[in-house]
Amino acid sequence: ILNIFLRKEIKIYFIVSFISIILSLYIYESYTTLKNKNSNSAYIEHFFSLNDKNNYSLVFNPSWHSVSKNFSIYPLSGISNKLTILPNENGYFPIYKSDKYGFNNSEFINKEIDFLFIGDSFVHGYSVQKKNNISNNFQRLSSSTTLNLGFGGSGPIRYLALLKEYMPKDVKNLLYFYYEGNDHFETIKEYQNPYLVKYLNDGFSQNLINKQEDIDKILNKILSKHSIKLKEKLDLENKTYSKIVKFLKLNNFRVLVANFLPERYRPAIDQRKNYNFDYQLFEENLFEVLKQTKKFITRNEKIKFYFIYLPDYFTVKNNNYKNKQNIIVRKITSDLKIKFIDMGNLLFEIDDDPLKYFPSRKHGHYNSNGYERIAEVLIKNIEN
């Protein structure tokens, strides 16, 4: 009888424990659902709330440019002189007015430039106010003339394309930013783009700098087309059924758990988890792109070429700075005799609390503090 009683007690204990765990999970899910709306949905919703008179633009995703095959030119930047909204990662939606060629500059200076910045969304300025991005911090701290050609979603071939189309003639220093979180994937993906690979050929240019009026017409058509799709997607996500399914699947809790999983089992947000990634092809492609980039910019023999390596969140969190990608990129720049500046070693690895440079210490772009520290480190490590 005692044994039976104990077995019942154990059963009750396990049932109560199980119910408590399930309730705790759904309490967490309820709290995070109310507190944190899906960032992409909130971004799109904010855009529509401001866009009554078409005065605003989302940042163009390069994938949207796939419809450019219906046009005579392939755009590389955004709409000119347009109020452009960046995603919310730090508690607000940054808005900047683009310059005459669609970049995140107060003014596009087409004269002597001390430092030209090229890169993806980290250089573009996601997701901080214009004054707090890398180039503006650098300009303020060094009292130098800077120009920012960074554009979200770009990779190494697109960087070369941007330089060929928009690089002023008189540039003293090129600061080339490589983000390890996705630039290795972009290197391979962009080789498959029939428009971008043309830029690997000497002398190829679309003369975009003289076609901004046509570019604006194309981009406005693309924005209008994608706005309809985005609105449909937003309406679907806001439906009660969709919300219930996400809630029942514990979507927010699963995202939390993913951050603590071994690299092999993380979801696609940590893109380096793809163990089938072709590192040999990546190395061959990046070597060729950087060789062509150096060949193009060093037509001006006085220009200095700096390659700045930016670590992603998971590298910083796991203290894994000497990963396979880093070793490959370091070797390529050494072979091509390009000055290599590793922000992983020079900033994040030696900081007692490097996660403070990320929004709410989570995966994302660097915050304003991170961008300022990068500018400070760059100034210390660049030859005068």
C-alpha cells in the first residue's frame, strides 16, 4: 500500500510540475508578445502610418531590384532626397533624408574626400540616427571629410559596383567594411546576379551618377509594387488566426532558446550554421572581387585601402574570433597586400562587456555606442 501511495504522490508531483512549466512558458510568451511586436511587422506598419502622402521610403532591399530586369538600368542605391525609415532596434525608428544619389549623407560631396566609407547596413547606419553612424562619428572625432556609400543588403561585388558608379575622383582613404554575419553568403550569391558580375569586367559602368532621375522613377515603381505585397503580408500577420498559431507554437520562447543552442542547431538567423557552405568557392570569389576592387581604386596611386572586419553577434557572444571565415579573409587581404583591421581583436575581444554594443544585448546591428567605439578604434589604427 505504501508503494502505491508513493507512486501516486510521484505522479501528482510530475503532473503539477508539468502544468507549472507549461503555464510559465505561456506566461513568458504572453509577456513578450505584448512587449515586443515582430520587428519587421512593426517596421512596415510604421511606414504605412507615415506614408499618407508618399513622403517616406523604406530602405530598399537589393532583392527588390530583381524587377529591375524590366528596366534599362539596375539601381544600386535608394531614392534621392527622400525621408527614409530605418528599422527599430533601439526603441525608435531612425529617419534620415537621403542625399541626391539616395545615400545616407547630409550632402553628397563630389570633391576631395579624406575618407570614403563602403559597406552594408552597418555602414549605412542601421539602426541609429544619422549623427550616430560610423562615418559621422568618424567625421566628428577626426575633423575629416567623409562620404558614406554604405547600403543595406550589399555584399563585396555590390561594393565594387558602388565604387565604380559613385566614387569621387579625389579620395585619400577607402574604408572598406566587411561584415562576417552575411558577407560570405553575399559573395557567392552576388556572383549569380547577371547584372552585378558585369562589374568584375574592366571599364564596365552604367553611368548611374548621371541617371538619378531615371533611378528615382524605377525605385518609386518598385516601392509601390512592394508596398502592396508588404501591406498584404502585414494584414495576414495581424489576423487573429495567425497570432494564435504563433502563440501556441511558443514562437518567442523558441527564439530565446535558439541563442543558447550549439551552432549546428541554431536557426537561420545565425547564417554560419550552414555546414554545407562552400568555403573554397567563397575564398576564390572573394579573392577575385577584392583583387578587382584594389585594381580599380589604386588607379589613384595615393589612395590607401583599409579593410575593416566586423564580427557578428554570435562570434562576440561565443568569443570565437578566430573562426574559419576570419582566417580565410585575413589570408586573402594579406595575399593582396591590403591593410587588415580586425574589430574583433581591437575592440570586442578586449572589452569586458562586448555585448553592450548590441541592441539590448541581443542579435542585431551595433548600437550608437558600438558605432562610436568603432570610429575611435579606426582613428587610432589608421596611418596619418
